Amino acid sequence: MIDAPPPARAPSRPPEREWLVDALLVLMVVIWGANYSVIKRAFDEVPPQPFNAIRIFIASAVYLTAIQWARRRARTGRVSSVFYSPHPLTTSDRWQLAWLGLVGHSLYQFWFVVGVNATSGSNAALIIGATPVVVALLSAVLGHERIGPFHWAGAAVSGLGIYFVVGRGASFGGPSFRGDLLIMVSVVCWACYTLGAMRLIARHSPLYVTGMTMTIGGVPYALVMLPQVLAVHWSAVSWWTICALVLSALLALNVAYLIWYMGVQKIGAARTSIFSNVVPITAMTVAALWLGESVPAAKIIGAASVLAGVLLTRVGRSIVAVPAEE
């Protein structure tokens, strides 16, 4: 076997492009944060698993349509690398797509929904707030990114902020222990999904990787949940909930997922994942404005801490480029 050459440092990118990526990641945060309140209202009429199965099916259909559009567009004109890449699929690529679909969609979606249903919202949000640390640790171990002291400091400051936002009063163990454990499993699934696709998106577009993994993992999930879907009395479901289901699919699963992997492709997994720390803040703000939930001073302090942590991660960052071919 021929030894692979040492990984090269990623080429520098124009600052304005990095700010554009950051702006899109902020949009992703707003979508995912608002999605909590949307689905919370929708769950009053439709149980979590059928709701999730339908929105995954819708999102998969949209992705497949978009992939075909990108292919046709590439024949007649230039298409961004976010939407299309001419590299052919290898056998290794196909296996990676399969296991990423299983881990990042089938297992992640199942454990996340079951876990949230079995524990408190504070516990779930606090555990999910650890996602950037898990991604950074795995990324450093795999040699994808060199995580500097400022990034670790940013993760720690953000983690402290998450505690102030949702963690005070959260108690681990007891009746919620099973749900806490399942949320932890879902965080590991998401971290593996994010990092496992880095080599794929070095060769293929984020649209293709996200769409195919969601279809491969999400459609079987939806089929398994089909009996629960059919058991729902859809004629009694309000139009508001139907619209919420469709918008949750299009925005939270299509737009936000695509932005997430575009971020992983452009600025690395560790820095992209730190934006997930801002999601609970957005969720808190939307819930306060829409659902009338209170926002004590401790949560405001926590929000400022999380944002400060995100800014710290922009300092002293070093990425190792993932080779496109083995």
C-alpha cells in the first residue's frame, strides 16, 4: 500500500466569503431555533414520530428533485459547488453514503425524538449544547482540524452560557435518566454524521451528500413509522399544523441542513458546530415572543456568554484539508 502524502493546509479564502458563510449559519440558527416552538405547537395535534416521518419524507423528495435540477443545470451552465460536483461516485462513496444515512438520519432522528419525549426540555437542550465539544474532540482525534486554545475557550464559554440559559434547575438521573441517555446517543450520532461526511463533501456537493444520506436513512425510517402515520386522524388536524409540518420539512430539514454541510465544507466541522450553541438562545427568544415564556436575567447573561464563545472560536483557527481522494 502506498502511503498517502501528508495533509495540506486548506487554502485561505476571501474574508467576505467567510462572512457570507457565517451569515447563512446565523439563518440556520434562526430556523432551527424557531422550529422548536413550531413543532411544540404541532405536537398538540400530531404525535412526534408520525410528524417526524412525514417531514422527513417531504424533505427527501425535495432533495431528490433539487439534485436532478442541479444535474440538468450543470449541463447548460455553471453551478455552485454547493449544489453540484462532477466527480463520479466510487464504491467507497456509496458505502459512506449508506452508513451516514443510517447514523445521521435513521438513528439520530429516532433517538432524538424518543429522548426529547422522555426527558425535560432543559436537560435535552443542555446535552445538545455539548455537540460542538463532541465534534471538536472527534475532529481533532481524526486529524481533520487542529483545535487551538481559543476554540476550546470559546466552547467552554459557550457551554457555561448554555448552563445559564437552560441548565439551571436541570437534574440528571432519576426518571429522566433514560431520556438524557438517548439524547447523548443522538448527539454522538450527529457528530459522527457531521465528521463522517467531510471526505465526501471534499468530492461531492453538500446538496448531494445531504440529500442522498437523508433519502437513504430517512425513507426507511418513514416506512417503519408508517403504521403510526396511518393511525393519525388527519381529517381532524388543523391547517395550521399541516403548514407547520411542511415548513418544518422545507426549512429545518432542507434549507438548514444544506447550510450546515455548506459550513462544514467551507469553514470546517468544529467552527460550524459551535453555531449550534446559539440554537437554544434562538429557541428561548422565539418561545418568549410567541408562546409567552418568561426570560429571567440568568438566561440573558447566558445568551451573552454563548455569543462571546462563538466569537472566540473565530480566533486562532487552523484546519487540515481533507484529501478528496484516497
